[in-house]
Amino acid sequence: MRLLLVEDDDHVAAALSAVLARHGFEVTHARSGEEALRKLVPEADAFGVVLLDLGLPDQDGYEVCGKIRKRTATPVIMVTARADVRSRIHGLNLGADDYVVKPYDTGELLARIHAVSRRSVPDETSASAEDGLRLGSVRIELPTRQVSVDGSVVQLTRKEFDLLALLAQRPGVVFRREQIISEVWRTSWEGTGRTLEVHVASLRSKLRMPALIETVRGVGYRLVAPAA
């Protein structure tokens, strides 16, 4: 996923960009509101999410958020030290999709990025519900919860299907272990890690595609779309 980071502090931006890159994001850095708006022109390649710091040198971040919202529906997460409720409400009223207060936990920020990016593609989700997801020879029917490979139905457990469907929604994007556990098992990471590993191994075996789900060491998993 391409992500636009709007941050005037180069040291902060470099550190955060390195973390995001390790989690599969392609980060573009803008040091001012004006630079961010130039990079968000309609004809440019689309960004999945904008991380917007409010303390910018040329414009107030709230003003930048309003301008972004007028020209694109790209999700905006405000990242700021302003923790008071009034500031949060003001940012959300201007069109921000989420609001993260510094200092923040990196895991929480990553989870929020994934969450707002999923909410930003309702048309894709709707289409998937009607037509299913196709990944090379793999077909995932969301309404009937049926998976087939080369036309042959593969019997999956409920959690195996939920895991595959989650990864298949964004092929190539790394899903953190904690995020997968939260969304598929609706619980916390503690004590569930081995269960996730077992389900991944089972999916690879049942689909007869060991390379379909790639392990990103120390982070999580991503689905590698097979050739048609």
C-alpha cells in the first residue's frame, strides 16, 4: 500500500518511514501542507492512507485536512500531540477518518492504518460479496463461504476460511499477527500465536499452494497472488 506521510520533522519521518516500510508500506514523505497537496493531485498514483501531522510549518494541519477532503476521498489519520477532546472532534468534523495522539504505540498505528484503508473501499467489498475474489486459480465466494482451486471445491473450517478471506482482501499487504488474531479470532495475541501458525499451515496444505501465504518474519503474513 502507498502511504503519504505529512511530517515536517525529518528525524521523526525517517524513523516512522523505516517502521512502515518493514511492514510492507511504500512511504512518500511530504514536509509541508503545500507539498502534501501537490502530491495528492487527482492524476497522481493513489495513496491508500494519509498520515497527517498537525504542526506543519506553512499551514495548520486542520486546514490541510479540509483541503485534502475537498479533492480526494483518501483516508486521513491525524497524528498529533493535541490530546484534548475538542481537538479530536474538530479534526473528525473536518473529515479525518481517525486521530492518533503522540506518543503512540506503533502496533496501534498500524492497526488503525489497516482499519481505515479497509473502510475506504466499500465498492470493492460490495463487488466481492457479489462476484467473489479470484486469485489466479483460487476462487473465494464470500456469500457462500466456499473456496475452490481450478474449479474443485476445497473444504475449509470456519476459521481457515476467515483467515484466507482476510488476507485475500489485500494481496501483497502484510497483516500483523496481532491484527489477524484480533479480526479472525476476536481475541488478543496472548496464547493464540500457535493456533494462527497451525491454520496457516493447514491452508497451505489444503490448497496445495505452499507459497500462497508468505511468512514475513517477525511481523505476520501476506498473501502472494498466484498467476492465473
